[in-house]
Amino acid sequence: MTSDATESAIRALAHRVYDRDHAEPEDRASTTDFAFEFITWLRANRWTHTPPAAPPAPPAPPTGLHGADIARHALAQLNKGDKTDVR
């Protein structure tokens, strides 16, 4: 869904692109001039630039055991197990 301002800008740009595409090659402005003219038109019509959203924060590092601590914990759990000799 787009706002009225966005719809107006889309129609204006489509109209300008159509006119530019159908102009004689020697009458066409450079692409940079064309873009500058359109941005100027947007600003004159109170168009405001909405910056992109900030990237999400990186995920927090996992908590708990890491690396060799995982193996030590697992061995400790095995050593805590049942001390009876099963034969």
C-alpha cells in the first residue's frame, strides 16, 4: 500500500520517463541531469527522503559453556553417575 504522495511521485516519474524515452536522442538530457531534475521536482513538491531502517543488532553471543568446557562438563556428569558396578 502506498501513500498519495508516493502514488503522485510514481505517476510523475512514469510520465517523465515516457517523455524522455520518446524524445529525439539529441534532445534527451543525460541520465544524471534527468535524475537531478526529478529529485529537484520531488523536493519542490515537499517530498522528504526516508532513510532506510537501521540494520538489526547482531545476535547476542550464546551464554553457557563454550569449547572444551562443554567436554569437561559432560565428563563430570558421567563421573557423577551411578557408582555401582553393573556386571
